[in-house]
Amino acid sequence: MTPLFRVLAAVLLLVGIAGPAANAAGIEDKIEIMGQLKDVKVVEIQARVRNGLLFVQTEMENLSPNTQQVFYRIKWLEESGFQAWDDEAWKTLVLYGHQRQTLVSSAPTPMAKDFRVILHTKGKDQQETDRDTNTSFKY
Amino acid sequence: MKIKHVSISILALVAALSLSGCETTGSSPEVSGGNVKYGDSKAVETLTNEFGSTDLQTIAEAMSRSMVQSRVIIAGNRPLVTVSEVKNKTSEYIDTKSITDSIRAQLLKSGAVRFAVDIDAMKTQTDELMRQNNSGLYKKTTQKKVGNMQGADYRLEGNITSIVKRAGDVKDVYYKFSLQLVDIENGVIEWADEKDIRKTSGR
């Protein structure tokens, strides 16, 4: 992302008229992946300010035919980059084979002006254990 | 004499630590007896099918985020709310007060609403007022006057229900948490939302 685009995106985000979607480079800036995110793709991230609160819409796609489980939470940031709220609880998202799923998250405080989508998948060993024991439906 | 007393105390402390099996290491500020460790309090907990910490946190987060988007809250005059009962209609023990406490904490932190003391806290509130005004122990100028408590504009109430099914080794639990905000003066429900959770396990 060029410095000019970064500034423009930040300004648009602050006034609540950010474009319909972040581009590929923009998405990379907004997500933090912990562990592996194999066969799960973040397709699009959109942000809007509505009634003073920041809303984030994240669209994810399961590229594999198998059901996958993703853990996620949003980190809300002030304009200065300081964290605007306590750590959220981790949440579970179940993605069926080749499913596209949209998550909408709203900021807990008007002080939140920026965000990071933090994604975490089960470790490889755990995924293999689930497959072997056929308990991947546990969630 | 004093030094001797201190020495005996130190010896007693060392003996107590030795007997309890605690270990301290010079390289870390930890006293550990073995199997105890701190974990991530926000981690997804799937130890059993019963209502757990992740369910409580998820419900509190979803409800508080939804409520701050309601029309009466957006209006911006920080309405005064009181927490009424959240009925537990499930077959298991769930501390619903803990859920409403978390919702209230998040809403207060957001600054969008104010809360009046609920029924549970009313006795403590009135006792304090009575003590300040009737005991004769307090300066007149610092006594908080009786008759100035504010009546809440809205009441927060709800329920949690569950459907439990078993088939062979599979157990499926579906929870539904419903919450609503009622205008106390006219009885109109101004906001309501639900959060549902499904937990399935197999042996």
C-alpha cells in the first residue's frame, strides 16, 4: 500500500465512507494470522462508521471441501494505535466445504477508529487428530 | 532480641515452604508446585457441553454491542437502566447474574448508558443512606440526602433456554439467550435481541 493510498483509506474510514472493500494489500494490513490458515481465505474486509461506531465486515471462504473451524476476534484500536478495548473473547466460526461466510463485528466504543481481524486455526496436529477420530463436528 | 525474633520467623517460613513442596527459582518470579498454570481467560473452552466461560463472554459481548446500537441508546442522552431478572429456563445451573453483570460492565464502559442500582443492591443502598442520615455519626454537610435517588428509564430483562438432545454417543445442546429493554413508564419494549449457541459433542 502506498503512503498516499494509506492516508486516503484512513481518512475515508474515519469519515465513514470507506470504499466497498479493502484491496489485497489493505486486507493484509488488517488481518493478523496466528498459526496456519490453510485452505481458508479472507476474501474481503469492509469498514463503515454507523452512528459513531465502527463496523467491520469480514468475508471468508473455505477453499477445501472439508468443514473447517476458525477462531477469530477483533482488536479495536484508537486513532493513535493504542488498543481501544480489552481483548475480546475468541469466537468460533464453522465453515462448511467451499462455503463463504460473512462476519459483521461492531466496535464496543466510539473511540475505536481502526481494527485488526485476528484469525487462528487449530494446530496441524489437532486437525489431524480430529480427522482421524471423526470428531471434527465438535464445536 | 529483635534479631533473634526475625531469624526464627525466617526459619519458620523456610520450613513451611519446604513442607508444602513449593519451589522458587532464581530466574523467574514464580512459586510453583507442579501442575498449576495460568491460561488464556478468553480462550474457546470446549471441555464439556455445559454452559461455560466462552458462552458467557460471547453472550455478554453480543448483547452489549447490539444494545448500544438501539434507537434509544443512539439518541445519546445516556438513559438510566436497571437490571431486572434473567430467568434460567435451562435444565442446568447457570449464574444469570454473572451474565447480566458482564453486560452491564461492558455497557457502562462504553459510556452509552447509566445504571441504577438493581433490586439486589437496593438494601445496601438504603442501608447506607439510613446510616449516613440517622446514625448521628456524619457531618451534616457530607450526608447524602434521602429522596434523591433516580428512577430508571428502562428495565433490562430476559431469559435463557436450552434444548438438549442425545442420540447414541452424540449430545447436542442448543442455548438461546434473549434480552429486552422495556420502557418502565409505558411498558413498551424498545429493544430486544437474541444470541444462540450450539454445542455438539461425541464420545
